[in-house]
Amino acid sequence: MTRKKMKLSYITKDSARKATFRKRKKGLLKKASELSTLCGIEASVIIYSPYDAQPEVWPSPAGAQRVLSEFKNMPKMDQSMGMMSQKSFLQQRIELANKQLKRQWRDNREKEITQVMFQCLAGQGLENLNMMDLNDLGWLLEQNLKDIDRRISMFPQASQSQGSVATASATMTTPEAMLKSGEKAQVKSPERGVSPETEQRQQLIKDLMHSPEDMGLDSVLSFGDNNPIAFFP
């Protein structure tokens, strides 16, 4: 189950605000301890609240004093690096919201002009459009024409690539196709050193596999009892 997004605003109810403060303070101190342990850095937390007479210091007053001393000894430029006040934080959020609003307005405007363009293509006139609408419509038409020209220019390249693939596939002939067409396919086996007995046996097997006409003999000994050198008894 997903966690419900909480609205960041001031809690007006006193009891709920106090309970939230206790809960968030505990979580903040836990995160600070994990950050210091996992990353091996010096960290300190000082929390002032209207609910406690004294500020709460983590990990200890001596540890907080040591961290503050190290911070003050740093150059001014390094001290202000990454630092953000409440004012700067709000300004950053406002700038981000303005950018998102501008982007959304641009998208809505483009959809609106696209609808006007389709209405014009359907036969509706341009009498109801002002100068701003006409300028936006002209810009949108120009962008669409550029996109069309770019796609048209890609067709010759695609046809050429398909033609080259077809030519390559036509020139390639597999051994199966060569055998079907009647061509002879020769496969050379690697030369290896064999013994004379093995060569003699291989030659004998080749001779037995050929027909009598190829061997140039008038007759061939048949297998069976009448053949004294038959392989099978």
C-alpha cells in the first residue's frame, strides 16, 4: 500500500502539531545518527521548540560544540556552499512552479492551435482568428512541413538499404540450393596426418561405394558366403 502524500502546511490544531513535532523530531535524530554512522561524518543537531525549556542537542553539547568550531574554521565560501535559507528555498520553489506553469501553458497552446489547424483543413475559415492565433498557426504549419520533408527524405535511404539487402540475399547461395540446382559443392577437409593402414582402409571403403563402371571393373565381389573377403560373416 502506497504512503499517502501529506500536505505541507502549518498545523493549526495544538495537540496535533505537538504530536507531529515529537514524531518528526525523533525521526530527524534517527536520520542524523544513520548519516553519521554510514557516511563517517561529523554531524550535529540543535532543536529549539516552544515545548521544551532547553534546546535539544544531538549527540551531546560537547559534540555539537566541536562540529560548530570546525564549521567556523572553514572559509566563508565553503560555509555558504549548499546553504539555503527559508527565503531562498521559497524562491526556488516559486521559480520551479513558474517553469512548470509555462511548460503546461505551451503544451495547451500547441494542442489548441493543432485543433484550429484541423478545423481549417476541414473547410472552416480563418475569420475568427486574431493576429496571435495566426502567428501560432503559421509556426505550427511550418514545423509540420519540416517534419514531412524530413520523413520524405528518409524514403530513398530506406529503399536503397532494402535493395542492398535483397541483392546480398540473392548473391548468397547455400549448399542446399547448390545441390538442388545441380551444382557440385566441394568441401575440403583439413589435412591431417594419417597412418598407411587408415589410408588403405579409407580407399577400400571409397572403392566399395563406387559403381562398377566408375571403378573400371567388369564385376564386383558380392557380400555373402561366396565372397571370401566379405566384411560380414
